[in-house]
Amino acid sequence: MSAKSKDDSRIQYEYELNVEEQEEPRPKAMTQDRWRALKVRFFRNGDRYYPGYEYVFKPGRDVVNMEALCDKISDRIGLINGARYIFGLDGRRRYRIEELEDGESYVASSDRKFVTLPYGLLSKKPGRWGATNGSSSQANQDPEALTNLAYGRQRPDWNPTNVSDSVRAGSPLVREVTKKSSAESNKSGNSKPGSREGRTIKVINNLDHSQERTVLVNMKTINLWEEVVKDLGRMFRLTGHLHLFTTWGQEVKSFSQFKNDFANVDTFYVSVNDTNLPVRPTHPSHPASNGGSATSSAVARPDASAGGGDRRRSLSEEDEKRGVRPDKRSSRMNSRRPPLRRYTSEPTLKEAVEESDEAEEVSDGRVAIVTIKGQRRTLYAPRNPVAYVPAPPRARLTLDWVYGYRGSDTRKNLWVLPSGELLYYVAAVAVILDREDDVQRHYTEHTEDIQCMALHPSRDLVASGQRASRGRRATAHVRVWHARSLTTMHVLGRKELGAGILAVAFSCRNNGDFLLAVDADKEHLLSVWTWNNEKVFGKVATHQDHVYGAAFHPLDNNLIITYGKGLLSLWARRKDGIFTRSDLVQESSGRTITALEFTQDGDLITGDLEGVMTVWSVDEDGEYYVKKEFQAHSSAINALKMLSEGTVLSGGDRDRKIIAWDCDEDFEKITETRVPEQAGGVRSIYPQRPGHNDGNVYVGTTRNMILEGSLQRRFNQVVFGHSKQLWGLSINHMDSSVATAGYDKHIVKWRDTQLEWRVQAQSECVSVAVHPQGTRIAAGTIDGHLVVVNGQTGQRVTTLRVCGSPLSCLAYNPGGELLAVGSQNGSVYLYRSTKDGYVYTRSGKMAGGQPLSTIDWSTSGRYLQTLTADYDVVYWSLVDLAKVKNHQDVRNETWATHTSPLGFMVHGIWSGGRDAPVQVTVDRGPRGDVLVAGDTDGFIRLYRYPVLSASSGYHEYKVYTSYVSALRFSHTDNYMYSIGGTDAALMRWRVT
């Protein structure tokens, strides 16, 4: 669990132009007949060569509103993110169907930025220019009218050299552009970043920032990129080996990179060598207490030795030595220029980021573009400057408590150590519970789910086997570790075992020097080691069907028994290392052996799926035969345990019975008992005090509980856990109690390390929220019901039918008067809570189209922030009870909570790689200084907040195999809680 940093290569930043520009007035609505058909043509925004898609429809019948129209044409025009905005060729947005005119052309766009291009003109024949349009004819005669065509369109044969008054004489590769020609070129669209003909950029001399030029780069040149950079340097009279850098310090090394990766960048630095990276100007309002400008540690800082100095100077020390005078105009420009940061994927940044604690700043005009599953998401920065630190946080997480027990899908998973501590495992954590002191210790060296475990005959050593990581089959292995010191002694089977480990066991006679493991591949390879020196002395492929377990014979270390579906086999190892196989149960029998135990005389006891117990003994010839077979339970036998006095205990699944059998009296039944119904069936049995004949045992159940008791007295609950997928997690910030809800239909309240109460809902729960006063707990179910219970007693308060879809997210506003309910149908339902949460009345509904996964309230109470299943951020206005169409309207909003994994303030958690995990959940710390994030691979990462770069450092922890479904900080103590969806495991972490 160490600090790491991630690659920043897939997150791009761009300067947003005219952010504060007011929207132009909407055109007046056109009057139309109710059922009159319209024939319009749609072009793709930014694609000058797209011929257009012609669409005929009747407003009010075929299409009712603009959103429906966008949905109709999205698949036909081929926009990656679909059509969301409609513009006229004049660049004005059309908001209503009534604004569309028959026979006209429009531009469909995925975002609000309209790109001015000659839409539809490049596909027409040249002869039509000037023949059908007077303005076009005039344009042919007057070059000055090239940029004055209707709707800003240009002639397809436009050439920058024709505009003689706008372009100075220069190189055919690069031409300097005057202010007038630059403005006209920006209108035309041919100088748009990424244009095929020409591209207008601003170039700054890195040796003297007061020297800057606006140039037009010929994008059709066949010259080398080095020639283009050399041409740019000639404008500043620079010679030598020149380099072009972005404003954040990344070098542009090719034409392809210039046209594609930096298509949205309009400012570059030209430098004589690759060491003179652009020095970032600082924001005037940024405090100088940090010792000068706040820069990334990977960026050169000529004034670092001064410790402060003049923050507004625009010349380096080398410039001053050459006698260059600072230009007042450039100083004023640099003071207004947004602070710049350097982003790079070079390895040197990782080391520097981990060591740097200096704050960096992001200011107005910046947007982040994040790629998620091949889709680009645009996130807007707040208008106010944001300071952040890319280094890992000083705080760390330490696993403090694991709630629950894993009995739903594993066998033989409960032991007692010589110290009296309980040993079991949950997810990827081995838990050692001291009931007397109410303390847990944890072995956390596994990186995936523990599938099996075995206790050494000395009861001081433990062997545990983990499954392989997703997509990496050779990562399954077995760890041998000490139960007292929690230190790893040996790791066996790396790059040898398959998809997982189904069984592990120590030998009995030679002080447990042998260790076996059965992997989860198709052939279920059986491997035997001398674990002290990690040497394999035997391997054999066992069975095709599923293997439930394996064990050494207690009287013969060279005899191994495997059992499972349709099999019970003996494996005898010869002196030459070859295993010979003898089958006691044939695969064709259809019998499934589920439990195995040995008597003190060495006889073999098995239990099967039908509840039949069989005793196998050895005759004079050394052959096994059935000594006795009888119906012990009405359902599967999951557990068999031999006690020291010669009594064997059997545990049933569905009948929930524990029965004692006397081995000395031909397995006569002694007594029986039954565990409580809410605990489920018996999964594992172990005596509380091994070697003592007091009859007290621990019982692990199929519903993830651990009970203690005996056959003479009733069983009491020691450990409780959710038995099915766990989705809902919420914290009561008044007293730090925790509420959870899952697919087992349980709504549970935890206080400290103990279960306080649990109630059962009528259907599976997928979300939960605690009232800000802690008086009520609301849970959303999979069938669309809202269940509200008393936060102190768990008694039912009310149940409301919200809709027919799962209620995937719930959130109270900070005052507790309103409850926002997000549904899988994409809608948000608002309920007003009165009388301390006893009465709930629906106050509004906001309709949407995509399933919602998270929901957050703004501190002002006017907006909601939600995240869809397709990772689109949707904002809702509670004033209009509708979606916020322009995300820039809420860019300055602050949020009472931050549980959405997508947003400008947290976008650095996304690496953007093809195989990168998807971020599922986040939560901001109570002081706003840290952020915790969980992904689909089970990783938990702790960052500083905000996280504005994918190269930001973090501390990483791995205790879950599948996705982390929720993470939440407690506001009254230094704890963070996590739940794993399929693991059904709730864990508490101490923030230190």
C-alpha cells in the first residue's frame, strides 16, 4: 500500500474562448401549420465535407420537441456523442421546433460550441457560385468580401495568399498574421485548430515572453516538422536546434501531434533547446507566502532561489543579464494570463510529484476533457481560482474493523487460535478477532479474494490461497504467514497455479512440513510442496468437475484425499513421485461429496449433497470399503468436525441442524439442535476450546453470521454480516453510526463495532440515506418503493411507492426538509419531509432518460448533481424542476457532498487508458482536504482534494476483488467506511 501516481496522457485541457459571452437573442418563432411537413437538412458540426442528412417530419406528430428531434437524427448523422444542440448556419442556436424553417439547413452538435465552416458548399459544383446568389457573385469579384458571405461561409477555393492586405510576406510554411486578418480568419473557420488549409496560433519566444506573434501555419505543407519549427523561430531571430512546447511544457514533436493531440491549443512557446521550458506566470491574487510563484516541481523555476521576489516580472535572470528591458505592456498581459501548469507522462514527474507539497492553481477559462470507455466528457472549471497540491496526501488509511463473515460461498473457513482468537476471512482480508478485548487484527497481503485457508497443526501458522486477478491468470498463489506477527513467511505457486485456489491443507504427521493446493483450472492441478524451502515434489491433474476440498490422511503423509462433484478419490504418492489414483465414488454416480473428516482410528467420514453420511474403513488388504452409511440430514451436509472425546458433529444446510454422533457406538445419534432461522444453514463448525470436552462450539452460517453456543443451550450471535450483494451505505454525522442496505432485504444500523438493529424490507434494497438529524433512515428498493424507518429503534415509519424502477440513489438536503430520489428510469423525485421525517409528500418530479447512480445537493439548495450509468453529469434546477441546459451556469456551485466520480474537481482520478478501471464511487473528506475513490477492480485510493491531474499522487489499498460500491467518510471521528458490492463486506478504515 504505497503512494503512486498515474499517467496524464489521456486527459486534455483547453482554453475556452468567450466564456462570459452572453447568448444572442433567440430568433422569433416561425408560424407553421400544425401538420405541415418540414424538409430540412442537417450537417455535422465541424465537418466541412459532410454532405448533410435530409430529414422530413411533421412537427407535433413525428417530433414533439427539440430533444426528440435530436434523438431521431443522432444515429443518422454519426456524431459520437449524439446530437444535443441545433444551430442555424448563422451560428445561432435553435431552441424550439417552431424555429425551424422548411427547406433550410442546420448544424447538429454534441456541445455548445458552434464551428463556423462553409457547410454544404464544398459538395456543390463550382458553377453554382455566383450563379444563384448575389452575395456569392459579389464575393467572386471582391476579395475583401470573402469573409462577408452569408452566415460566415467561404468559397471552397479560398487561399490565404489571395487576401493580400491581411497577410504579410513570409515563408510558404508559416505566415505572420496582423490583428485584422487574424480576427477575420477566426471568423472564417479556415484557421480553426485542426483545419486542413491553415491554422492560426500564437507563438511566444521562451527567452523573452514579451515577444509573441500570431501566425498562420500551412497545414498542407509537405515539409518536415523541424522545418516548420525552424520557420517559427526565424520570426524571433532564433537559430540552432529549436523546439515547440505547449503552455504546460509538453513538447510538440510531429505534425500529427500538432494536428491531433493539440488541435484545441492555440498558444505555444518556441525554445532554443529542450531545457528552456515555458515558465508559468502566476496569478496576481495568489499569496506569495509559498515563496514565489506556485509551479509544478517538474517545471524549471529560475527565481526559486530568491524565495519570493517580484511575482509580476516577465523576464528570466538570463534575459536581465543580456540587458533585455521588461515591456510594460507584456507585464500587464502576463498578469492577466491564466496560470499554467505542466502536464507530462514522463517518469521524472512521478518522482517530483511525490516530493512536492507546493500548491498549483487552475483559473477561469479552463475545461477538462476526460475519455471514459471511448467517450469524451467535457468538464468546466469554476470561475474562481482553484488551488491544489498534486502530491499524495499526508493522511493514510489503516484497516480498523471488518464487519461480517464469508459463509455464503465457501466451506471450512472458521478456526480458533491458541490465544482463543477467532480466525476467518472476508474478501481479501484474513480477520483475527479477539472477543474479550473487542479488537481485530488483519492480514492484508492478499490482493484478491481469499478462496480457502488451512491452519497448521501447531495452530500458529496459516496457509491461505487467493484467486487470480482479472485478466492475469498466473497471479493466483498461496501464502504461508504467522498468525501472531502477521508476517509472510513464504509465497508458493506464483506463475504456476491457474485461475484460483480451491483447497489448501497441511500434512499432519511430519510437523506439517508438507502443503498441498488444488487450483481452479479445468484439470484442477494438485501440487504438493515442502513449504519451508518452497520446492514442489509432486504434481498431478485430478478431475474435470468441481473440487470442493482436499486433505492429507492423518496417519499417512503420502496419501491425499480429494472430493467434490461426482468424486471421492485417493491419491497415493510413490517413492518416484508418481501419484496413483483410486476412486471411492465414481464420476458416473452423480453423487456430490461436500464434507470430509477422519476418525481417531483413521477411518474416513464423508457427507454428501443429499444428507447421507458414509463411514469408510480399510480391510486387511488395504482397500477401502463402506463401513456404515445412513441418512443423517434432510439436506446437504456442509460441515463435519471431530471432537477430542470421539464425537463427530455434522452440520446441515437447509435443515439448519447440528447433530452429535458417537463414533465408539457405531455412530449412534447423541443429541441435536437447530440454529436460528435468520442465521441460515450451517457452513462451518469449530470447538471454542480445542482439546476440552465442554461441548461449546462456534458455528459459521450460510447467511454470513458466526454463532456461539452448544448442543445443550441456544446459540448467540457473535458476528453479523450481509449475506447478499451490498449497495447502500450512509453515515449518521450526528453520532457516527452507519446504515447499510443490500440484496438480502436487510436495513442495518451499526454503532461502533456492533450491530444495533436490523429490519427487513419487502424487497431487495439498493440505496440508503440517513436524515441529517439522524432521526430517520430511508432505503430505496429494487421495485421502486421508499422505505422509511425510525433511526433509533428501526421501527417502520412509512412505505411509499415512488415508481416501478429501482431507486438507485437517495440524498437529503443539508436541512433535511427535502429528499431527492434518483431512479433507474432516469428521473429524480422530490419528497418534502415534515414532522421530523414522519410524513413524506411528493413535491416534484424531474424526468430524465438514463439510469442515475449518484446524487448530490448544492450548498445553496437550488441544484442537484447526478451521474448517469453512461457517465454523463446531469444538473437539475429545483427552481425550474428541469435539467440545467448550460453546465456553465452551475460551474461556480459548491456541493454539500461530493459522491459523483465525475466532475472537474475530481477528474484527475481517471487515467483514461484502454484497460484502466472505471471509477465507481468517491467521497470528499469532512474537512475538504482529501478524496477517497473506489473502482471496478476493487482498488481504494486516497488523494488530496481537489484532484485536478491524472498525475496526482495517491495512496492505494486493495481488499476487494470486484468493484467498490460505496465509500463514505464519518464527520465526527477519523473513520472512513467502504463496502464491496458482490463481496457484501463492510469495512472501517482509520484515517491517520
